[in-house]
Amino acid sequence: MSILSQFSIPIVHRPSFPFTELHVLFKPTNNTKKKGVQSMAEVLSFYQLKTKRDVTLEKKLLRTLSLQQVTAASEKFTKKLFPFADDPAGIMSDGCIDFAIEAFLAGGRYGESSKYGESFDDIKKRSSQEEAELIEELAGCLQSWGNMFRMERKMSCLYPFAKDFLSMWWQEGFRESEKRHKLRLH
């Protein structure tokens, strides 16, 4: 009878992540050298392992991202859309920076798939839903920021600008992830 069969381990079902199986990771302890003593095991779900891997990847990708470059691009983007808006607090540019970083990280996560030989177009198709959600959110924020400055714009006018801005940062993250793999910095 194994140690794990003595305990009932609840499996937490997360609908957003399809794997609910458990992964057992054995870590040696000081007691493993003694005769007749079994080692302790740490039980992790695949969700926890994936989350940990994603966090380390995002940290590595964020080290390569220049905040000055993102800031300049977001200010240029907001000035192009709202040329007469006085934004002393930087609400619009800060929001665009957040969306640019999110798109960069999404592109970097999907860029990891390129090392398995998947083409850029296939990866882009696979990520289209996540990218569309980001574009929709940015267009909605741009519309509300425009209303705040009394510069109303229709969502249909803002959508192409948001799509171009976010796809630029998605591709930048994808290229950075590809470069990291080619240089074997993973």
C-alpha cells in the first residue's frame, strides 16, 4: 500500500483549464537515506505547474521589454486618436501601456509554440480569440476615455486603431520569444 493511497486527495476542477489530473513530484528529504523510510511527495496539479511556468516565462519576457519604447508608442497612439485631448494625468497612455504589455506577453506565450515547428499563421489563427478580446477591451476603453474628454468616437472607428496597435505588440512579443528560443535563452 503506497503512502498516497492512504489519503483522499480532492481534485479541483477548473473549467478554464482542461487538465484535472495530478502530477506527483518527489523531492528527496533527509530521511530518504535511512533504511525503510519512504520519501515525502509534493502533489501538484497541472494547473499549478502551468501557472508557475507561465510566470517564469513572463518574467523573462518582461526583462527584454523597454518601458520607454512602450511609453513612446502609447503616447503616439493616443495623440493620433485624440489630438486635442488634454491628458495631464496620463490616463489614456497608462491604459494603452497596460494593453501593450498584455499583448506583448500573449505574443510571447504563443511564440513558445514556434519552437515545435508551428507556422506563424497557424499560431495567429489559434490566438485569434484572445487577441479579439484584447482588441475589444481596448476599443471600449478608448471609447470611454474619449467620452471623458468630450471627444465621442464610435466603436467602429476605434476598432481598427486598437487592432493595429495590439497586433504590433503581439508580433513584437512573438518575435522576442522566437529570438529567445533561437539563442537558447529559455
